[in-house]
Amino acid sequence: MSAFKHPDFTERMKAAATARKTALEKFRERPTASDPEFAERQAAKAAAGAAREARAAERRSARAAEKLAQQEASRLAAEAAAAAREAEIREQAERELALKAEQKALRDARYAARKAKKR
């Protein structure tokens, strides 16, 4: 088995020239806009992009609908809480009126008892 032979300058130059030549050929072989395969690939990319945009729009609309539903639910909850507070305030006012009426009745009864005692 022979040892590795280091390439000299001319061999390196030849290798670089062939590499440039193959890269140039590969670039020239690239499909152009008039190539039917290129047109098919571009159409497929456009269709995939349109589908991607449609899915994104659908997600955006779903998020917007969900946000609206959450806002509506929070509004309804706030209205229910406000109605509960109003009912509680009304009940408190009714209790206070009933208490005042009871106190007045007791006061009137004491007054009537004092007057009856004097006669």
C-alpha cells in the first residue's frame, strides 16, 4: 500500500478549474421560466402558499371569533354581577325599611301605653 501523495500546484489548479467548470455547467442547467417543469413547480409553490394563507386566515378568524365570544361571556358575567348587586342593594333597602317600620311600631306602642297609663 502506497502512502498518500500530496498534489502539487498544477494538480490543484486543474482540480479548481474542473470544479469551476462543473459549477458553471450546473448553473447553466438550471431550469428557466419557459421550462414546463419549472412552471409546474412554481404553480405547486403558489398553490401551497395560497393554502397556507387560507389556513392562516382561518386561524385568525377563529381567534377573532373566540375573542368575541370571551368578550361576550365577560360582558354577560358583568351584567349578571351588576344585577346581583342591585338585587342585594334592594333587599338591604327593604330590610332597612322593615326595621324602621318595626321600630316605629314599637315606639308608637310605647307612646300609646304611656298615654293609656295617664288616663
